[in-house]
Amino acid sequence: MRLPGRLSAAIDVLTDVETRKRPVSEALKARGLNNRFAGAGDRAAIGNLVYDALRRRASHAALMGSDSPRALVLAVAIRDWNEDPAALSDSFAADSHAPDPLTADRLARAVGQLPDDTAPHILADVPEWLAPSIERAFGDNWIAEGQDMAGRPSLDLRTNTLKASRDRVVKSLDRFHPRLTAISPVGVTMPAGAGDARTPNVTTDEGYLKGWFEVQDRGSQIVAALANAQPGEQVLDLCAGAGGKTLALAAAMGNKGQIFAYDSDRNRLAPIYDRLKRNGARNVQVRAPHPGALDDLAGKMDRVVIDAPCTGTGTSAAAPIPSGS
């Protein structure tokens, strides 16, 4: 599949997301199942186009004068992937799978610059309602921070110290050129590529299958480290989800003590069972949601980890329980 066809596919996926109000991952998966002729490279490129469009939606839409899927995807191709606008437009005429040709106005907009009076939240590519919080957090540099966060994320891994060392993980993934993380003492990261670069599929790696590492963003790793759970303690992971922080806590505690993993959503909790087995975490008791599921734990916990409201905005809390509680 050539680039024009990939652009059309990305436009279709974004249209599907908007009209059916479903998660991007589901829309991408559905398209892949319905278009099996597309190879892994095509699927990766289409996914990159879609996510790049959403991460910088505000600035792309402002520049193009439209937030339609077509305008956003074409902005990505020209602004982010550095495709020549004229050559791109010419290629559309020669490809039956291409989007409609670019108009002169769209071409001019795509290569232009945002005006000086553009609203700060658009420059930062963050929702307007979130801008005050980001400004409070980062001060005068908040727009640059927002722009950085709108870039592609790295692939972050956490070494499972129950089974391996970080050096062993790095060696096993040497072909992907991993780097050590600066803050998390057990983290390994692989920076994102540009354009249609594919993210390494580390879940098929021998080390992953043996439980040497887990895919986990650095923010979650740091929260788990800040919880400072100690061997022998009683810990409640109240919003455990698929168990990423639970596994990190189990490793930090050396499988000593007890972790209670709970989530109010059974579907989110379901993957934790296989992950516990692969990681060799033996000090975790999963509590499925039902009335009174946590009643017997009252007054017995040394620490409670709360990842709420599960919005993806990085709001987590971890705290020791005061004596006598």
C-alpha cells in the first residue's frame, strides 16, 4: 500500500471513531480485520497517522481551518511527516485509493504558520480546560511542555526483578537499541521513530514470554517506586486495572508480604491473572468486585495505592496508612 492509500485508510479510521464513538484501538483493529491484504507495515503506518493526528489535533485543526479527519491526516503528512505538498497532491491523481486532491487553499494552509494570536492551549496542543492545570504545574514553560507531550511516546519497559536484572533485559533487546531510564531504577526505554516507523513488538520476545520485563510507562513505574512498599507489608492496590503497578509492587517487595489487587471493573482486572503467572508474583491476592470484597481488610493495610480517576492524565496517589487507622 502506497502513502495515498494509507492516508485514506487513516481518514476512514478517524471517521469511524467520530461517528461510532468508539476507542481508536478498536477502530484500528476492526479495519485490520476487514482489510487483511494490508501488511504489518501498512497497519503500523495507518496507526501512526491516526494517533499523530489526535495528539496534535488542536494545532492541526487551527492551521487547516478544519478538524475533519481528512484535514487532520493531511496536516500530519505535511507538517509531521515532511511530505512535499505538491508532490503529495500529484500522487493522489495517480492512485485510485487516494483521498480527494488537495485544494489550493488547503495546500497554502498546510505549509503556513499559526498566527501570533493563536490561543496558548492550541499552541500547546492540550484541551482548553486542562491548560490552567498544566500552566500551574510547569510555569512559564508550559506551552513547550505541552508540545513535547503531544509527540509520540517512547516504548517503556519495567524490569521484573523477580526474574531478571535490567542489564539482562537490555542485552536481550539489544537489536532494538534500548536505553536506560533516568529516574526509574528498573526502567528501559526505546524512543519512538518518525513517520511510518514501527514500534518494536517486544511481547513476542523471549524475555517477555519468560517474564523478565513488562510494558509499563515510566510514570507508572515512578508511582510504584514512590509507594515505597516494603517486604512483609500489607498493601492494597485499590484501582489495580490490568495489574501493572501491582506487579511492580510485588517485585519491590520481593514476593514477601501481601498485596490485594482490586478493581471495580472486572473487564479491566481480567488480564492480571496471566500477568501474575508470567511474572512469578506469588504475594498477590486478586479481589474481584462484589459487595463486601474489601471489608476484611479494614484497619489492616500498611499502604494503599490509588490510581484514580483512571483518565490517563497521570493522576495517581500512593500513601502509607497512619498508625492506628
